Amino acid sequence: MFNFVQRRKWYFAFSAALLLFSFTAMAISVVTYPEHSPIRLSTDFTGGSLFEIQFKPAAAAPQRGTLTEGDLTALFAQYSPADVRVQRLGDSSGGSNRWQIRTGFIDENATERLKTALDELAAAHGLQLDREALHYSQVSPSVGAEAGRAAAVAVVVASFVITGFIVAAFRRVPNAFRYGMCAIIAMIHDILILVGAMAVLGLLLGWEADALFLTALLTVVAYSVQDSIVVFDRIRENTARHRGEPYEMIVNRSVMETVQRSITTQICIAFVLLSLILMGGVTIRPFVTVLLIGLISGTYSSLFIGIPLLVSWEQREIPFWGRRTPVPRLGS
């Protein structure tokens, strides 16, 4: 039988390198962004206005023109002194004239004047503002801050509930509290990896964390814990079934009996998410990409962090938790 958990020190070292990379990206983001956030935040959290506009050729114009990002940035900067972020939606090589603009808070009166200015800018380029396709929304800074606090509270409450559930479900297993703590540590590992990945994507591609990012984060939290519980449950069954075997052998047996299910599930999900990334719309691509990264991290942390950490804890290999208790190796 392949000794899966024996290489746990390599798993810990790899995760430490990933976390170091994530913390570095978050530190760069804190220095880079005006809100000093570890990730690039959208108006859902910072407050402000979000516009989606589209231009079409004017009927009287002899030739279709093309607007640039600089044209729109200069126009919106006249109505919002805060940071203006302009993003083209669609293929730039095809001359797409559909845009998404995030700005500071713009009141209703200024919005009406802005629409008139957009009409004038479009006419100067032989285009026409499509009023039917124009969408805009506003979020006050207080609402954005409340959304961030609610997300943090949700993660903390979920951690306590998960720990309590695992301790209650595994109450007949010795040291049931350790199972819950290992699942929480694996979950925190996934949160840090996901936030780090979002920080990198924000720095490289300009992607912003919005309400959908919270959806992806909470989905990954649930998936990671569920994957850990599946293996923990098999460990509980094998502990009663194979009494007298070394604990490391029982855990290794349990992992090998469940790893195929975990990997198969992950591959099926990955194919669906990759299809959405390649063929889905631009607006959902950040959400799907972050969700894919998080689910891969969730599978990894369940198998390579939570389970090996449980073995190290049981064998007292972790510093400050006592000396290691010698146990027989597999095959000895």
C-alpha cells in the first residue's frame, strides 16, 4: 500500500511556499490600492457607482468610430474625483463598444448630466449611446463596509459551527476536538490561498472582488470542510474496524479508500468550470476562475493538509504539543 501520509513534511513545505506567495501578493496590494486592501475591491465593498454602457453606430454617421479607454476615463473623471476604472466588455480586436465603468459615488443629478455628456462624446466619434442597454447602480460606502463585515462574521460563525458539528459527530473517537481543528485549519488555508490568488489576479488583470467573490469564498469553505469530513468519517470507521493497527496505517488506508472519489469529483467540476471560463461571458469569468482555484485548493488542503496535520498531532510531532510518540512504520 502506498504510504500517503508519510510525506506530510513535503506537503507542509509546499503549502508554506504557497502561503508565502499569497501573503506577498496581498502585501503588494495593500501598498498599491488607495483603500489599502489586500485585494482589489469593487464598489460592492468600497461604495460608488457602476455603469454598463454600450455605443452603436449613428444612423447619420458615414463611418463607425471607436472610443478608447482614455476617452471614457477623462469624461467620468469630471464627475467623480475618486478612482475611475474603465473596462471594455467583449473583444477589443473586434472594436467592441461595450464598457463597464466603476467610479466613486455619483448622485442622480450628476448622472443625468453624465448621460448627456456621453451622448455628445458618442456623436463626436460617429456613434450613438444605446440608452436601452445602459445600466447603472449605486452602493453607499456604509453598505459596502457592512457587506465586508457580514462576510467576516459568516466565516467566523461557520468555523465555530463546523468545529462543534465535527466534535459532536466524532464524539466516540478519541480526541474528537482535533478532527474539528484540523478541518478548520485546512479551511483557513483555503481562504488564504483564495485571497492570495485574487490579489494576484487583481494586480495582473485588474480583477476586483465583488459580491460574487464572497459567494465563491463561502462555496470553497463548504466544499473544503465536506471533503475533510468524508475522510474523517472513513478514519472513524477504520479505527473501529482495524483495532490494534498503528494510527498512521489506519489514516493511510482511509485516504486511499476515499482519494479516488475526491479526485474524480474535482475533475468533473473542473471540466465544467473550465468550459465556463473559455466559453462563458466576460462578467462571470472572474467568479468562475476564483471558484476553480478555490475548489482545487479545497481538495488539496483536505488530503494534504488536514489529514497529515491530524496524524502529526496524534503522534505529537508538532512543536509545543509534546514529544513524538514512536509508532511502527508501514510494512514494519
